[in-house]
Amino acid sequence: MRTDDQPTGPAASAPYRFAEQHTPPQPQRVSEVAQTTFEHVYEVDPRLMEVHVLQQVFPNWDTLRIMRSRHDHLAWMHQHFAEKVVTGSEILAEVERESTPAPPSA
């Protein structure tokens, strides 16, 4: 097929641009120690980990791939290693029950 015979529209693949792939969106601070870059992706502020953990640069699509597969991974871990799965809300309810003083008995 000649070049001028190509259909119009986007190419089969976009060109790879290092800066686009390895520069996440500006982080938004959500607490003193946490930030978010992509929706529903929370991470420890990298500045707090630089001394002890080598920070790796990896592409944005890999961050999103990991985030999208986290439920499958967690389900696999539960299936293979957990005798019982406890939700965070159950733990919080138990802590609240323990910390609430009992009413005085008559």
C-alpha cells in the first residue's frame, strides 16, 4: 500500500515520548505524608522515602496498570493465604466498641 493510500485518522500506535510516559501529573497533597497523582492512586510522599528507599522512575501506564489490577491481586492473595477476610469497617467498629465506655449498671 502506498503512503498516499493510507486511510485518514490516528496511526496504529502513537510515538513514544519519554517525558509524556515518565512524568506523572502534578501531585495533590492529601495529608502530611500522602499525595495523589492519578484518581484513586494514593502514595507516600516520595521525599519521605528518599533516604531509605531508592525511588524508581517508571511509566505512567505502569502505575495505572498496577492500580487497575490491585483487586485481582488482593482476591488471589485472599484465596491462597487468608483464613478469614476482615474489612476495615469491621475493625473500626470493633475499636469504637472497645473505646466507648459502658453505661453504668444499676
